[in-house]
Amino acid sequence: MTDELRNEYDFTAARANPYSKRLKKQVTIRLDVDTIAYFKALAGQTGVPYQSLINLYLADCAANERELALTWA
């Protein structure tokens, strides 16, 4: 880094990002092939990446406190 850039971009007084807790976190999750195919097809229709669609769907479920109805045969 040149001295000119170092003087122009001085981050010594920088502070931590106050929104860092709201950033996305990478996780590993196993999904059914059919589920992935559904969201990939939806991504093709909407132009929104399928991972973003899955995140939006799950975020909507969490925001609306949806409860999963499970029935076992």
C-alpha cells in the first residue's frame, strides 16, 4: 500500500459494525432434492437466486411465527 493511499484511507479510528449481528451466517443444511428443484425452478421464474428464496421463505415463517403441522402415519 502506498503512503498516499494509507493517508487517504485511515481506519485507525474505525469502530465495529453495529449491524454485524444481523448479517447472514453460513450454515450447512440437508434438503430434499425435490425441495431444491422447486426453489431452483422458482428462481428461474423470478430471477431471484434460489438460496435467497429459501432464506426469504424461512424468514417469513419466522416473522409470522408459523407453526409446522406434523402428522405421522
